[in-house]
Amino acid sequence: MNRVWGLEELLAALLRYGSWSACAAIGLGFTLALIGSHLPARNPATMPHRIATMGIALIILLPILRVLLMFLVFIRERDFRFASISGLVLAIILAGIFFGLPSA
Amino acid sequence: MAGSFIVWLFAVSVAASALGGMLGMASGIFIVPLLTMFGHVEIHTAIGASIISVIPCSCGGAAPYLKNRLTNIRLAIVLETATTVGALTGVLLAGIVPVPYLYLLFAVILFLSAHQMLAGAVIRFLSPRTKRHAFGEIHCAWTRLIRIERLVAMSRCLISCASRTLRHAAHVWRRPDFSVIRYRSGVLKIPAMDTAMRLPLKVSSATSNFMIGVTAAASAGVYFMRGNIVTEIAGPVAFGSVLGAIMGARILLIVPNDKLRLLFAAILVVLGVQMLLTLFGVHLIKGSL
């Protein structure tokens, strides 16, 4: 299993399907908005706006998930040196999100 | 905001991202000037949109590279410890450093990178014997400059994150230093890996592309929490960027390295000139939309 699905293939699949589903969400949101002729800007609570925002949130999450996947794969391969390196990257990103809240 | 504006944003993003993905460069470098100069988008919104556009550009472009085994994953994750720290430092510093200094710094970096890329390209076009004499001087100057930058960046790295891993990744000299400008990752990283680590351009391109997503996500998380990411602007830009990135990645596998370098250098010079002109308040083209 692991030989067929190397880390490269796993990451490629995650990034490919992740970006496409995020894009599909954004595209769907804006297509609905354009068809409905009422743009999301005028009514932020509309469904199209919510779908597009979900897509954007997914875009931000995607690289974080990528690091998480690398972390898990390295742990499973018992490569603890690189597991700790990916863990550190993950911790830095999360620290930024949680401690970077107050606006400059 | 009209529907045509969304279509315009989309079209600009496809073009910028195809170019960016082809060069392994973050497309934000084109998107921020275009959005602020022609689209009259507020600068923070433009930066937020560009950060978002960078992520699918990186992820969309990374998949083909990964399948072709061009990406060095382990190198990428080691370097990311520094790039994420750099990105967060940048988010903090961007609020402190005055905007004109950011423009100047960015223009200088663009020129330096262009010169560096061009020197490498010209060297390869000349015969191996003449190149050493003709470009030895330039190369020496560069090596000296890089060494100074490395010292500055290293000291910052050690202050911000005095870990053993980071010292292990000391090759990332310049990254935290210039991270105040959010959309420069590719411009710095490719020449960095190309000249300092002597990786083939395609490998450094692919690895850089792979890393940019995580680096951008570190800043994007903060921007998203602060509410600087506007769906109406970031959405079409991100959507267009993915299409462009995949187009660019396909082209990169066909086009030879040296031609790519020349194109890369030319674009960097044009952007640098534009940044300098903006710094001095000169607007050659006043667009309206």
C-alpha cells in the first residue's frame, strides 16, 4: 500500500483534489451570485457568499493539512527527525493563527 | 461592484498565475500592483487576495511537479521551519515598517534577483572558458552580498527561533530578513536555491512552489482572522490562479531552462522599475476600470 502510494502521490492527491474542491466551491458561489444577479457584496448572508467563503477557508486550510499529512506519514515511517520538523512547522503556523489575532 | 469586475479579476489572475507558476514565483507579485493600480482595490484587500491566490497557485502547480518527482519534499519541510517564522515576522513587521521603505526594498530585491538570474543565463550561453573572466567580477560581488545578507538573516533567525533545526537549515539566509514584503517568496527562494544550493532550476522551482503554499498559509491565517480577506475580491483571484498555475506548470516541463531564466530576469526588471516609479509617485499608466 505504502509502496503504491508514496508520500509524493499522497501529497499530490491531497493538493490536487483539495484545490479543485476549493475552486469548485468558489466557482459555484460566484456563478450562483452572477446568475442570481444579486452579488454577494450586497447581502453577505446569501448562500453563494457562504459557499465562496467556505472555499477560501479551505484554501487556507489546505497547506496546513498538507503539513499535517507529512507529519503523520513521517511518524508512520518512524522518521522521527522529519516528523518533529513537520510538527514544528505545524506549531509555528497554528501559533501565528492564535497569537496573531490582535491587528497591527 | 459589477459582474464585469469579477470577470476582470478572474482574467487578470489567470494571466498572472500562468506566468507565476511557470517561473515558480508567487503570482501575488503581479496581482498586487495590478489590483491596486488598475482595479483601485484597497491595498490591504489586494494583499489579502494575493496571499489567498498564492496558495492554490502553489498547490495546483505542486501536484504535477510531485508526480514528476521534481520536488524535494524533505528539503522543503526543513526550509519551511524558517519560511513560516519569516512569514509571521513579516506580518508583524509589515505594520511597523513604513510603506515607501517596503516599496524600495522590494524594487531592490527584484533588481538583485534579475541580475543574478541574468548572469547565470548569460554564463551558460558563453563558452566555459570566457565566462569565468567576464563574469567572475559579478559573481564575486554577489557572493559577498549574499554573505552579508546571510549574517543578518541568521542573527534574526536565532533570535526568533533559536532551535537546532533552524541552524540546520541555515541556507535560508535571506528569507526572514525580507519577509516584510509578503509576495516575494518565489523571487528570493528560486535564486537562493539555484545559486546557493546548486540545485537544478526545475528542482528549485518545484520545491519553491511547494513551499510557498505553507508560507502563505501562515500569513493567510492571520489575515483571515483579522478580516483582511474579502471574499468578493479573493474568490475570483484564487479561482483564476489555480487555472493559471496548472497551465504554467505544464509549460515549465516543455520550455528550456535558459530561455526561462531570460524571461524571468526581464519580468523582474520590469516589475522593479514599476515599484520604483510607484515609490516616487510617478504613474506612467493611469488605468481606470
